[in-house]
Amino acid sequence: MCLAKAGQPRPQPSTGPAPRAAHWLTWMATYHAGVSNPFTFLDPLVALEAKIQELEQLAQSRGVDLSVEVASLRQKWAEESDRTFAGLTAWQRVQLSRHPQRPQASDYIDRIAQEFVPLAGDRVFGDDAAIITGLGRIGAHACLIIGQQKGKDIHERKRCNFGMPHPEGYRKALEKMRLAERFHLPVVCLINTPGAFPGVEAEERGQSLAIAVNIRDMSLLRTPIVVAVIGEGGSGGALGIGVGDRMLMLQNSYFSVISPEGCAAILWKDGAKRDIAAASMGLTADILSRHGIVDEILPEPPGGAHRQGDAMAAILQAALVRNLDALTKLPMAELLDRRYAKYRTIGQVIEGGELLTGARMAAAHG
Amino acid sequence: MVLDRLRRGAVAKDPKKIPDGLWLKCPGCGKTVFKKLVEERQDTCPECNYHYTMSSVRRIELLIDSGTWKEWDAGLSAADPLTFTDSKPYPKRIAESQLKTGMNDAVVCGTGALNGMAVGLGVMEFAFIGGSMGSVVGEKLTRLVERSTAARMPVIIVSTSGGARMQEGALSLMQMAKTSAALGRHKEAGLPYLSILTNPTMAGVMASFASLGDIIIAEPKALIGFTGLRVIKETIKQELPEGFQTSEFILQHGQIDLIVTRQDLRGELARVLSYLHRPRSTAAA
Ligand SMILES: [Zn+2]
């Protein structure tokens, strides 16, 4: 679109001032500055980990056998982990989904794909590093893999615009999905974004249009699509690569119509009420699965995905392979009908004094 | 025109003598204008052609041949899937909006003739919780599109919305996918969809069905975009370009086909449809 202005310098994707409105970023900055530790609920686990490490070092340096003590502490750690993770609030899960050590799309791709051929560019405007696309093999399946990437260090974070895609990112994803459709490759989408980028250039280049077209065309794409929420599932920015046949969700991730901070600011007129907002919005995997949005919840290993990346990747890989196995066996017409029905049945309305939801809602009209 | 000028002249002499409620202060030109005149001009300012918010009832009158309108799914109303309470419980918010607007939710759907051509029409209502999209809006629009596909009719949706309805959480978000998927099937059936963007059309609605028109038409000077202005300002901490997120701005940036004033809207829709849609003559037989 902007290319039409001949003779003008080509606008570049924004690398400008740090986006203040990105709640994830504000949250991260606070964390790194040590202003507040959002993870105090993990303190007992961290203390036990330190103790285990201390004993192991002692055993090594002094040559004494402390294996019984270490085993007992590990047992205690596992129990403490179970207790902690079973009792997490919605807001704590949001915090975990943003944990700086939490594996990102690139980490999972490294671990679950036997190889990866990254493909860049939307063939029109640019290459958006906030969305990785490429060819890879997961188990026996040659796939197109798409993942939102926040970045691991400050340089990568800037390059990835902190995981907030521009329109060219969504268009790149769709471009590669059309490639996948043409060559019969199933698509795997890894979702992890605080939201699509809220900036001037994004608006100028049609952020809404890019997301809308992706949503529609993913519903029609003639190849299986498996979506997995691995961290933040921020609103339309997540849905822009998030329509598919199956939606998997890591236990400590979230998927929401708006960030808890944004919701609190609008409805409670106080951004600090984000914990109340998070609890109210039903953004965790258990509630989403009750409403037919999430098909499968992937349990995180003890300590959480950020403590055991390899174990988490193995769980994700197994789930992806299992779903790809099933979906690739379906005839195309049935695959598309099921995908349509999946979205068709989401929602709750009252009609004629009766609560309609799921298949009953879809069947309610002739 | 002469009548317009006469009336303006007459009332401009001493507006204070006219009882309250007969006058409007125009947000476009700042002038005080005679309300009746505004209404006669399809809710536009006689001085500057500012387009006021138009109710769904008036919009249907504007677009559909009289006596041909048949409403669909009027009885659908919101459930409370999350038992959501902010400053008030969600069911209370719904009940209050229903009382205020006389509508069950933020969209009216149905079918009628537009200059003789049968169409499926959905019109959003901003007065109902900011035209926000929850399950009811998503379900009604989806049924509209599905019925229109089955009857091989074009779809027209007049949008105005602040976005997805937060009180239904991700269920609202997923209505973006539901409506877009239905439009995808309508498109694959070779049928045209005309999207009309009115002031304001934002966020989740703009990032789904409102952006998917085969032809996208905006009313003049409407606010149209993905992210709200305040959030963008906070993000970039810079002045926004002039006219940012207006109809004229997004037209210039290649995102829509046309800007059409309300007076011309019906004629322009009929004209466009005459190119894109040929109703099957067998349907009438
Ligand atoms: Zn005016």
C-alpha cells in the first residue's frame, strides 16, 4: 500500500521508541529493573532448587554421598511444584506465560523439528521477525511451521518488535500458508504474542485487513492446521495465525479478548485491578476448554515450561504428532466441515427463553 | 436547497425561542442546527454534511424498499457465560441497554429489497454497549450470512463498533472467526458482500467481517482502525499524522474502495450490486 507513493523513501518496520502500551513490555521492564518480582509464588520452589544444588555441590567437592538427602529434596520439590501449579490464579498464569525464561517459538522449533528451513517475507512489503515461518519435519510430517517470536535478548526483542507483528507478518504467514496448501503440507502455528502492534505504520498498512483476511482464509485453507498457544494469546493479534482444526494450549498460557491490564483499565478504570480482570475474563485453558475454544490442554512439566524446556517440547511434539496423524487421515471435505463446525458452535445465546450453546446453537436455525 | 436555506434563515434569527431538543450542536462545524432538518437529510448536517450516528431502524429505512423488510433472529439475547461483573453484573448491563435502545443486542439482521434486489442486511447499533460484538452479534451475523448464502443473496453489513465485548471474554473474540468463516463460504459460493464502515468501526469488528467486503465503502470522516487512538498515542509518544484513522486516510492508504455520503449510499450500493450480482431468474419462477 505504501509502495504506491513513488519516489518516497520506503518506510521501515518500526524499531522506534519502546511501546509503552504493550503491557507485556511494561511488565518485563519492571521485572528486569527489580522493581517488583511477579514470581514470588515460585519462591518456595526456587529455595528448594537452591538447596538441592548446594547439596549436590557439597557432595561433589567433599566426596560424600548425599544421594538420599538429594532424592528426598527432589521429592519435596515435585510435591511443592504440584501444589503450586494446581493452585495458581489466572493472573499468576498470565505472569508465567510471560516468564522471560519461558521457551519461545524458536526454542520449540529447535527441539521438535528435525530440520527447519526458514522462509522470509510477504513478497510485498517486508519481512516481519515477529512471525517466524518455515518448513520443517515434525515426526513423520513435513509441515509449514509458523510461530510468533518475542525475542530472547534485547537485540532480538527489538528485531521481533517484542512479539507484536505488523501487517506484513500476518501477510507473510498467509503467503506461506498458501504455499503449504498448494503442496499439501499441514500447518502448525505456535501462538505467543501480547497483541498485534498498535502503531501508526501498522494502521497505515492495514493491520485490521491483514488479520481479517488471515482469519477468513485460514478457515478455508485446504490443509490441516494445528494451533498451539505456547505463551500469550493476545486477542486479534493471536487469532491472526490462530484459526485451525485443533487448538492446543499449554497449561500456563492464556488466550484472551484483551490483556488483563487493558481490561482492568477500561472496565475497572484501574490498570492495577489486572488480577481481578484476569480472573473474570476466563482466559485460562480450563475455562476455554469448557467453552469449546481449546481442544486439548497440554500439562507443563514440574516447575513449569520455563524450568524444563526439553520436557515441555517433548509433550508439545507428541501432541502435535498425534493431532497431525489424525487430521491428515481425514478427507478434505470432512476436515473443512469439522473446522467450520468448530467455530460455528462457539458462543452462548438465549433464544426463546432457552440457553443455546455448542451444536444446539448452530442447529437452531433452518 | 431553497427550503433548506429558508428554514435555516428562519430558525437562525432566534434559536432561543425554540424549545430544547429541537436543536443540535453539530460536532462537525460547531454550528447549531435544526434537528428536524438533520433528520430529513438522513441524519447529516445541513451546514457541513457531518454524518451523525444513525440508528439501525433509520438505516434500514434508508437502504431497504419500504414494506419489504423482514427481520431475522430478533429474539436472540445475551447469556452470561462467564458470570461477569465489573462495575455492574453483565446481565444488568444488558438489561439496561435493552431498555435504553429498545433492542435485544447490538445488531439487527434480516432481508429486504434494495431497489428491487433481494439482499441480506445486518446493521450494527452503536447505542447498544458501543456496538460491541459478543455471542449474539456473532451468531446473528453468522445466521444472516448462512441464510443469504443458501438463498444466493448478496450480504450487506453496516458496521459501527468499539470492538469485541469484553464481558464475554474469548467467546467474543471467537465471533471474529465464526463470522469470517461464514463469509468465507459466502465468498466461495460466488456471492458479493458489501461492507459499509460508519463512525466508529474499530478493533475486533474491523479486524474481522468489516474488513472482508468484496467492496468496502466508508461514510465520510468516520473513525476506522484497529487500535484506539489513545493506545497508539501512548505507544509511540508522538503526534499522529493529520486525519489519522479517518475514512479519507484509509482510502488514501489503499484499504477501502469508496467513500460515499449517506444521501448517495443506497443508489451506490444498487449500482455496485448491478455489476457484481445477477439474481437467478429461476429463483422467481
Ligand atoms: Zn455541521
